Amino acid sequence: MAIRIEYILTFIFCILVVAVFGFNPISKDGVSSKGEREVMFENSLFENIKSDNTGRKIYSKKAIKYNNYVDFKEVKLTDELGHTLISDKAIYARDLLFMIKNIKVSRDDGIDFFTESLNYNLKKKIITTKEPFLLEFNRTTIRGNRLNLYVDGKTITAYNIDAHIWFTPQEQ
């Protein structure tokens, strides 16, 4: 009893036809790596007011709340100690605020600094940047590479900096 090659090839062809037309793949929608968008705000102001009428205020042109974080566009944060942080983009997650692009930090004592990215630990009240920064105060400009600003103690610490100090002439 011999099996002919035509029967084997016909059997394989039938299995291929059933496999191609018998199985329909299921198409699923892709899920963003950011997670599911829960709510979106435009031109919004968020306030965290404490019992002594102090607190944090966050204004943004656009805010999108995802599962684990909030994404802000054109954001301005004012904290309870009078610090103002302005940025083009910010992400808030678990008491941490990550700011990116065109950042200006102003203190109530006249010190301003500018950088391209920073991290603000709202619980420990520490602002850190590993990017180059420009610090201005009392008509003096300092450039450096890394900065820590302790919001509660009002101290500034810089590590491994290449600082250049320019005394801006006083306007008369």
C-alpha cells in the first residue's frame, strides 16, 4: 500500500485553506503608554488652601489627568512660601513635580533662576536641577551646571558648577 504524493499535497493544501480562511484575527485598540485619560481641563486654577489661608496654587492653560499623574501645559505654580515656578510643560505625580522647557523660578527675596528642566519634591520642599542654570539676584548673574534650592530653609546649594559672575551696572 503506497501513499501517493498527490494525496499528501492535497491534504496539506486543505489544511492551509482552512487555516487562512477559518481563523479571524481579532483587532484590538492600542493603549497609550501614558494610561487612560480621565479628565481634561483648560485655563484652570487648582488651589490647595490650608487653615492659615496659605497654600499652593497651580494655573495652567491645559491639564490632562491620567491614572497616576497630571500633565500640565503652560503652567504657573505659586507655593505657600511665595515661590513662583513657570514652565511650558510639567508633570505632577506622587508629590513630585517635573518641569520641562523654559523654566523660571522666582523667590520673594528677588532671586530668579532659569533652566530647562527641574524636579520639585513638594513633600521635602527641594527644587533640584541637573541642567545648566542661570541665577540672577542683586544685579548679579551666575551661570552653573547643577543646583539645589531648599525652599523651607531658603538655602541654595550648587555642585560641580562652572560659575561666571557678572555685575550688571546699576541704572541711573
